[in-house]
Amino acid sequence: MRATKELLLKLQELDNEIDSIKAEQEAIPDKRLELEQLLEDARQRLEKAKQESIDLAKRRKDLEIELEATDEKSMRFKTQLSQVKTNREYEALQHEIAALEQHKSALEDEILEVLERSEALAARIK
């Protein structure tokens, strides 16, 4: 009788273990869907970050081209300073040069900002 009782207890333990395993198996498809959704979300974020990185690189290149053009224009005006004939022309050129230097400074600041954003984005992508 005691052996029968022990066998019944062992059978109950095994039955409980089977129920637990079945419950885990039933949860697998839901967990799989959840993980697939997380993976898809991560892929989308990565693609978005890559596109943003490309956009930042284009923006930086455009800013550098504009900076170079501004610098060349400023140098041209500085060269023209020695060739002007009136005080009014001289002051106008100085005003233009000052405006170009301010614009150049703003472009440099924006380039630095784009570089910082690019570096932060590259760190996030990795």
C-alpha cells in the first residue's frame, strides 16, 4: 500500500511537470511573435539611424562646400580692398567681409554640430 502511495505521488509529480512543460510550450508561439516584433523594431530603428547618418554626411558636405565658397568670396573682397578708389567702396567691402566672416563662423558652428550628431549616431548604431 505504501509503495502504491509513493507511486501515485511520483505520478502526480510527473503529471505536474508535464503540465508545466505544456504551459511553456503553449507560450512559445506568443514569445516568438514578441521577439520577432522586437527584432523588426530594432531593424527599423537601425535603418532609420543609417539614413540619418547618410543625411548628416550630405549636410556636412554641403556646409563644407558653402564654407569654402564663403571663404573664397571673403578672400576676393580682401584682395579688392587695396584696389578701391573711394572711402565708401572701402567701407562697403569691409562690411561685406564682416558679414561673410559672421556667416563663416555660423557655418563652422553648424558643421561642428553635425559632426557631434554624426558621432553620437555612429555610437548608437554600433
